[in-house]
Amino acid sequence: MFKGISKEIKDEVVEKIRSGIPVAKISEQHGISAKTIYTWLKKGVTEPVSIRELQKLRKENAAMREIIGMLTIEKEKIKKKAEGR
């Protein structure tokens, strides 16, 4: 089971990058993809995310997209009614 990368490793990697070591070199040294490292830098995330948490966030995201879709449709209906008057 995937447990993620420890906070200590993430902090170490981010610190090395901030000190000027290229991402590609650190990626090679630690066996972590450069894409993952860039994601950490972009998001500022330095703590591991569990698979359960990821699944929970994906479900919440899907639910929010559905709500946004319904609200968008409702807004268009209201807009069309207002234009018809």
C-alpha cells in the first residue's frame, strides 16, 4: 500500500531546491519524479497525503462540479426568462 513520502524527505528536497540544486538532480538522487517535486513547490505542500484523503477530495470535487453544473443551468434558465419579458 502506498503511504506517500514523509514530511522530512519533502522538507529536505524543497530545502535543497531553494539552496539552488537543480530539480532534475534531486529527482535522480531521491528517486522522486520531477513532476512531483514541482507540484510540491507549486502548492507549498510538505506533508504526505494519504490515499483516503485523496479519494475524499476527489469525491468532494466531483460533487462540487455537479452543483456548479446545476447552478449554471438554473442561471441560464433565469436569464432566458428575464430576456423573454
